[in-house]
Amino acid sequence: MPEGDTVWRTAHRLDQALAGREVVESDLRWPTLATADLRGRRTLEVVSRGKHILHRLEGGLTLHSHLRMEGQWRIEPTPRLKPGWRRSPHLRALLATADWTALGLRLGMLDLVETSREADLVGHLGPDLLGDDWDPDRAVDHLAASAVPIGEALLDQRNLAGLGTLWTAETLFALRLHPWADASTLGRPSLEEVVDRAHRLIDAGRRDAVQSATGSLAKGETTYVHGRSGRPCRRCGTTVRVALIGPATRERTMFYCPTCQGGLGPTDDGRPQAPLGSETSREAGRGRRGRGEAARQR
């Protein structure tokens, strides 16, 4: 699932292309929205809220979307739009102006609501790491009240909005914290460090199309632990591992170094792990996806 910085960049590109322009073609291929017609309305703005995208239009309407695992928004020049896009089985939304066309592909959620009722869809979210409402003290309060592993608490969008497995894993590795440590026992100073580091990482991530925790933009060199199971830790040389975190049916994958971060996780059986991308790791990934299907709905 895309992290909040990826979603922020997506919303920002949509806003640059569509804001202030009139919709001249509208096609919402979603069961509950099939008859909706947005033609004639101007886009006021497109903003992100955590991992959600809010496309606000004239007349007090908001088109809400969530990318979930595979969704994306593409922007193509309207005069040169290839006919094949309209025939794509993956197309869920098409909004065109005279200059630019926004194509929503494989979207995980699509809703059309009154702008005054946006809270019905995103009101449950905690402070947005990349939003105007960012409040680190409130985020720390939420984590301190979470009697669950810190890795799980950071992924819970009700505590703070925008983090996914990438920035969660990289934050905890940087601070040498065990992902399965009870968040409520870590103490406020430690949680303040966690929130500050996560904010700095994701804020830097939105400024570059290549997300990097290491400072390097070279392929395969952008992370310390995420996506590096079976490979040596860049800090100590121990094999980086991946294990499930979170409640049953809603597990997520957590990459970590057992030496730097306090030992094996309780869901880690300790067996040798092949490098991510190998046949063995792909088989394991398919098993994880099957068990954690509901995690995609977050």
C-alpha cells in the first residue's frame, strides 16, 4: 500500500493539472457512482489526507479515492489521450478538462460525498504527518495509549495518518527499537523520538519521487531494512528478517534486524530467510498475502 508521501505527491500532481479547470468529461466506473456526472464543475483543489485523496469540486462535492494496494492516478494530455485508456478494464474514474485528463486505475475506494461530510470518510484518522493538522503531541498521546506493539501502533491510521510498512520499519530501525515492543511502555521521550523521526522521513520522502531512508537514490540502496530480508544489515551485518505484525487477519509485514533491534519477533520462527525477490521469498509472500488480505482494506 502506498505511503502517505506517495499519496501526497499524487494529490499534488492532480491539483496542479486540474485546479481551476472545468470538467468536460466525467466517467465514474463504480457501482454506486455509475450515473454521477461531474461535467461543468470546476475543480477547487485536490488534497491528501493520510492515504486518502480528496478531490473538491464546485457545488460542494468531493470525490474521494484510496489507492489501497494497486491503485494509481495517471495524468495524460487530453488532446493526445489514446482511445485505449477508455477501454481499459482497470479504469475506475476518468475526469477530463480541455488540457488534462486524470485516469484512476485499479482504485481501491471511490466515493462521491458532500464536501461538508468528508469527515464521514476520513474523520477517524489521526493527525496527518503531511497535513496542516499535524500535531506531534497528539500523535504521541495516541501511541502512548496503544497497548499494542509499536510497529502495529504506527501502522494504525487512527493514531497518526500516512505511515505504511516502509517508513515504520525504517523509523524503528534508525532508533534501534524492537517493532514488537509494547508502545504504552516505551515512555514519552522515546515515543517523541519515534514521531519526530517518522515525520522527518516521510516529509523528506514527499520531496523526491524516489523514497530513501539512507540518502542514496541508487536502486537497491534506498533502505536499511525494508525490502531487504535475507540480506546483511547495513549497520551490523546480521541477516535482516521479515515477520508478520498485527492482529490475526490484519497482519502486515515488518522488516527488522534482530541484532540491532532487540531479538526475534514473536511471529518469527527463526528459520533462514532468502533474499526478497527469490523464489522462496515469493512463496512466503503469497502465504502472507493470503493471511493478511484484510490488511489491504486499511
